[in-house]
Amino acid sequence: MDRTGIFAGDDPFALARAWLAEAEPVEPNDPNAIALGTVDADGLPNVRMVLLKDIEAAAFVFYTNYDSQKGQEIAASGKAAFVLHWKSLRRQIRVRGLTEREDGPAADAYFASRSLKSRLGAWASQQSRPLGSREALMAEAARIAVVKGPNPPRPPNWGGIRIVPTEIEFWADGAFRLHDRFRWSRATVEQPWQITRLFP
């Protein structure tokens, strides 16, 4: 198979990290932004933008409020999908897979690295629930600042979601819309990857 150049390599996670590193200096805002897809109890999809925070040796990680709509949908299905898209490079990566929570020391460390206002906001926001006014949210954040102090711990309902993929697709723009697509797939996360070139 002619996987050369930007598609070369035997590790899809290393390849994803390399593509992200190439995007960081040229993508104007949030090169790690992903369009995250989940489904509700009726199978109706939901998509929203979140920030990918880590590409591990075998998974992709983002952080969220577990009580949010996406958190509840992920807990119910145990599955999620996302797209990383870089207009500047004319490339994208699609990922589908199984989910697990990251609510241990790694989540604590990432939460502690966030700005104080972001940490207070995580405590103050009842994400995805109706809100009467912005003033009510700001008042709750101020109250939390007094109660939790200058170094609030990670809320128990806030942490990471690790997506362990069963499918990763690397796509790059080609001349005359004859794009290059390579799909890495496996039936279970324990199995080796099968790599297939796809029609554009």
C-alpha cells in the first residue's frame, strides 16, 4: 500500500500527534478543537466543539462536566466520535470508538493547570441545564470563589473522557477532489489495526 509522506508510519496515534504538531503553528485558533459526536437515548446525534487535550499511546482525551448532555450521553452509550479538521492544512482526522472516564490523578493535574477562573467556572456551571441569566451564573461563580478559595479542587462531576478508537481515518485534500483517505480499523480494541485506502 502506498502510504508514504504524511501518511507513513505504523502507529496511528503517533501520526495523529504529528499532524496536530504541524497544525499548531499555522491554524489560527485552537488547532486541537474537535467536533465531538454523541447520541441521545433515541439515537439522535449531538455534535459540539470541545478541545482535545491529549493524544495518549492508545487513546484521545478531552475533559468535561460529566453531568452535561454530552457526559450523560457518553455514559449511557459508552461510545463517541470526533473530527479534527484543519482548513489551513486541508486535512482531517476522524475517530470512532469506546469511552472510559479519566477521573484520577491525570484529571486532577489537568484541572490544577487551568486558570483559577476556569476552575471556579467548572464548579459554578450546571452545564447544559437552563440558566435564568448571566448575572446568576456570575453570582454563583463569586460565591464559589469565597467557598472554595484560591485553589479549588476538581469537582467530582468533572474529569476526562478517554476515547479508545476502533476506527481512525486520515484524510488529506487532493487535486481535482481526488483526496487521499486511509482508514485504520479493528473490530475490538485488543485486535491489530487493518489499514485500507478508501475512495475519496
